[in-house]
Amino acid sequence: MLQIGKIVKLTVKDVRFPTSLGQHGSDAMHTDPDYSVAYVVIETDGGMKGYGLTFTVGRGTEVVVCAVKALSGFVVGKTLEEIVGDFRGFYRLLTSDGQMRWIGPEKGVIQLATAAVLNAVWDLWARAEGKSPEQLVSCIDFRYITDALTEQEALVKGKKNREQMLKEGYPAYTTSFSTPHLPPWLWSYTDTILVGLWVKHMTIVFIQCLALLCVHVKLCTDALASGWSRFKVKVGAELEDDERRCRLIRQMIGPDKTLMMDANQRWDVGEAISWVTSLAPFRPLWIEEPTSPDDILGHATISKALAPLGIGVASGEQCHNRVMFKQFLQASALQFVQIDSCRLGSVNENLSVLLMAHKFQVPVCPHAGGVGLCELVQHLILFDYISVSADLNNRMCEYVDHLHEHFTSPVVIRNAHYLPPKDPGYSCEMLESSVETHQFPGGVVWANLLAKAPE
């Protein structure tokens, strides 16, 4: 272990990007997200820094920032050696404080803040030196999950297939091509009605909508030309709209490419089964977040109903802790596990979910996108393949081409695959210029936007 000194400072900033202006990342449930992070920097008296973040979508980021500040006292004053010497104990210290735990426990805002702090610690540790699988397992808090996975079971895996990942990378799927959302009413208009709109002096509106359609088609075409073979489309607002768009996309990508669908928690259980059954002719591999992310038995019911159609259920981006994942797996409530690098308690908790998913033989297909999620989750999924699963069957990692230019070590995609990162750390560090200009509300980007906003 490198002697890097004592952690003497933790700062956290509210950094937001006005993505709602272009409806980037919008879906049937989240219509106006401003991709944001609570951005954490920890500093040692030896001059080293660790960077961490947790992802949010605009309003509420200030609440996460407050929670990070409330946790900072557990970090400042400790050395990295103290923390990683008993990382399991340190994780439990952050998540089990007698008073702070009350506003969780291990869920919601307090867990998002825990992820941001621990992501910074992992970044600092990774910059100092690498660690073995045995030492990584020692970072996991097995409390509440030993009925599904014991520490002894977790230790049996070793490193595999590193060379394949270095050469080829990890397969990715894209959601970017479906980002520009067309107004639902456009899809239902016939040619006659569209001509009528033109005659009625709605030329500008028609041209704008036609341009959006062209962008949608061009993005899909460009993705195919760039080697993408796995695509995800947002659904859930209007069934007729979904049928039209899924038909168009299936026609564009052909019968052999993989199509997934994401409802972003839009439906009740029965509605989900009925809606997805109507979309079954387009052969989706999975339906993602078909109902409340907390409804384990509802997911199990949907999974059972859709199994004869060959459609799986994927969920996890808003599954808030390892205990929830344990129950999803025990109940056969999902067929694809979607870990999130900032929803769970950092690497520590994600490792436990990777190991449980391997034991239950359920493929892991992480959620990514937003701000920094691709940069972080690439480390987790590469670890899963090299040291846990050694399996690529029905496995892929989400990729969205957003905001990577704001990071010092942005993710690298080649031939629709994640290439292993080469720089030390957890890939959390953002450009100082990006942080300052996008800090909310005083950064120049937001100062200008807020000055123009109606009172």
C-alpha cells in the first residue's frame, strides 16, 4: 500500500447539464431530465485526490449534496490504509450510523450520497494500487444476503479472459438512436392529414416534426453503419405510437439484430403484460422496468406471463440495495440484472450483486448513460467478465453517447464494444472547466439560463 497520507478534505458540488432543453434522455416517466451529478473530491495531506459522483436528473441534486456533506465526517481524518484495511467495516460505518440510517436505511438519497463518497474512495485506492479478487471480496458487506450468497462461495472465482477484453472489449448496446422523441401525435397522422396541415399554414410545425423523424431514422442508420447490433427503444406513453415506432425500428435493423424495450416504470402489472404482449411481434429481448422498481412479486408475475413469448424482464437501475436484488433473484422476478454504479453503495455493494447474479445464473446487463455512468460501470462489467462470469451470452452494457467530453478519461467505444480503460482510477474525474461552468446555480451556463427564465 502506498503511503498517501490522511484524508483532510471532502468537497461536493452540484453539477448540472441542461439536457431537458433538447429532451435528451427523456422517456415516458421522466419527461424533462437535466442530467446532473453530486460531484465529490477527497484530498489527502500527501497531495493525492480521489473523485466520485452520483447521478441525478436535476432538481433534488442539492438534497444529495447535503447528504454527502452529512457523511463527510466519516471520511475526513481517516487514512486510506485505515479504510481499505477494513473496507467492509467502513462500508457498514457509513450505512449503519444510528441516526443517519433512519433516513435510509441503505436506500434513497442517503444511499446515493454513500455511493458518491465511496466512489471517490475507490478512485483514490485505484490510483494508489490494484487489488486482488480476494481483497475485493473482503470489501463486501454480506449482512442480509448470506441466505443467497456466502463469503466462501464468493471466493471461488479467479481472473479469466483478460486478454479477450483487452483485444475486443465488452459488447455494448445503444439507446442513443432513440433519444430524439417525436411528438406522439405525429405518428398517427395519415398523409392526407399532413397535407391538410400544410394547406392550413402549419408548414413550420410540419417541417420541424419531419426533421425530427429524419433525425430518428438517421441516428439508427448511423448506428448500424458503425457496427451496432443491439438497440433499445423507449416505450410506454401510447400503445399505437409504440407499435409504429417499434415496427419502423425492426424494419430498419432487420430480423437478426437485438431489440430491447424500456417502459421506465410506466405500467401496473396487468397493463404491462397486456402492453408488451401487443409489442411481442417485434421480438424484444426484454422489457425493462415494466412496473414499480420495488414490486418484486409484480415483476415475477410479469416474468411468468411473458416467458411463453420469449420476452424477459430487466430491472435494477433503481433497485436501491443488495437485499432487493437478492429477493428479485430468489423470486425469479427478472431475467436480466441491471446494476447501476451510483444507485447501489458503490463498488462494495455492486460486487455482491454481481456474485449473486452469477450464482443464480442471471446475466448482468448494466444500466449506463447519464453523466459518468458509462465511465464508472465499465469497470464493474469488465470485472464481472474477467473475474466472475466469464460469459458473454445475452450480456451487454448500455451505452449512451452523452457528456463524455466532460471527463478526463472518457469511455472508449470501438466496434460497439467498451474498451478497457487504461488510466488509473475509477474514471470519475471531471474537467475542472466543466465543473465550474455547469455548477448550479452559479456556473456561467446556469447563470445565463436562469437570467432568461420567466419570473
